[in-house]
Amino acid sequence: MKVSYGEKAKSLDKYDKKILEYLQEDGSISNLELSKRIGLAPSSCLLRTKALEDDGIIAKRSIIIDEKKLGYDIVAFARVEITKLTREVSDNFIKVIRDIPQVVECYTITGDGSFLLKVVARDLREYRDFVIDKIMSIDHVSNVVSSLVAQQDKTTTVIPLN
């Protein structure tokens, strides 16, 4: 999923906001239940939800997995520095990163570094090997600065709608 920044925000009415609030809480809620909670006919609720999807406001429906319960004990943020940052080099880096499953998020950033990656690994050795074998082998990558997550204090996918 590609996210673009700087796009003009769409105006949402109270029903659109309620739909988004409930779907952010539970993406598996049925249309019938959703329509009852917000006070719309099921057909109107479905049309509005479809319009929110068509407009790209609902970008994707997904589940959240606890990576620790699957054996991924390391969550790290890696700031990747590129020596020759051109459009071609940037596009190539992103293309390569999209095919690496351990990278669960990738951001083009300003300031120190060119990209910020969120990476999962089973242990420190796997993370070290990942950085050396996968990231440092990408053309024009000059350095990787890692921060390991000691404790996750907040995580949410809920966007405030006020």
C-alpha cells in the first residue's frame, strides 16, 4: 500500500465518521451490525462504506498479529542512509524492500538517513544477518543505524476523526 502525503482531506459527515470509527475498532463487523450501530439502513451503510473504499479513505482491511507470539522477539527501527539519493536509486531501494518480508513498514524520511524501516526478527543474530545480507547489499546503501524496541508502550491503527 502506497500512502501519499499532502493530499487534500475529504470532508466527512457524521455517518462517514461513525462508519470509520466502528470499522477501525473491528474491521470484521457485519454491515448489518454496523448499520444498526450508526442508525442507517443497511443498503445506505453499504453504499457509504463502498464510497469510503473507492475514495481510498479505507485503504485496506487487515488483522493485527502479535509478532512475539509467532517467535519474533526483535522489533527494530533501522534508519538507512543512501550515498547517491536519486529518483532511480530511491525507486530501486523501495522495490527491493517491498519484497523483503521482515520489513513490515518502510518510510521515506527527511533528516538523518533516507529511509526508516520497521523490521521483525526472531533474535539478534537473525537481525544482524538481515542487516548485513539484505540491507547492506542493496545498491547505494552506505549505513544502517538500528534502534531495538525494548518495550512497546502504545500501538494503534486508529486515526482520530475529530
